[in-house]
Amino acid sequence: MGLYVRTVGLARAKTKVGMANLVYNMQRLAWLSRVAAALFAAAQ
């Protein structure tokens, strides 16, 4: 992923990494949903 965290404090660093992980997972879910919808439409 290549995330470079530049913050002051461990709590802020953990929050930043957690938010980056959340965004990645949401983008992956959206991509998987589009692929599944395309495959479903192609099968019909």
C-alpha cells in the first residue's frame, strides 16, 4: 500500500492507519460490487 504516516503521537498514527484501511476496504467493496453486478448482468 505504501502508506507513509507522519504524525505526532501514537494515537494519531493508529487513527490515520485505521482510516486508510477503512477507505481501502470501502473502495475494494465498491469494486467487487461492480464486478459482481457485471457478471450477473452478463449471465442473464
